[in-house]
Amino acid sequence: MSETANAPAKTSRWKGLKAEWKKIIWPTKSTLAKESVAVVIITVILGILIKLIDLGIDKLLALIL
């Protein structure tokens, strides 16, 4: 028996893409702004934290060497 006999009918790739595109829930402008601000703040905080850790390790190595 052939496997193609049990395969579902193929739908157009573009129809499937269009159907999936309609399922997307786009954020509102206010939500997008709030989330963007949160990303920038967290990025700055993590950058400062990484810099402090780097300075600490640098000072520790300077003491050891």
C-alpha cells in the first residue's frame, strides 16, 4: 500500500501562511512602549552589573598578581 493514499490533502502554502498570520495578536502601542522601556532598563541594569563584576575580577587579579 502506498503512503500517499492516507496523506491529507495538501493546502496551498500561502493559504496556510495567511491563516497563521491572522492568528497573531499584535500588541497595542502602549503595551509595546511599556515593554520596550522595560527591555532598555533591564539591559542597562545588566550592563552595569556585568561591568561591576568585571571590575571586581580585574581588581582581584591585580591583587593576586
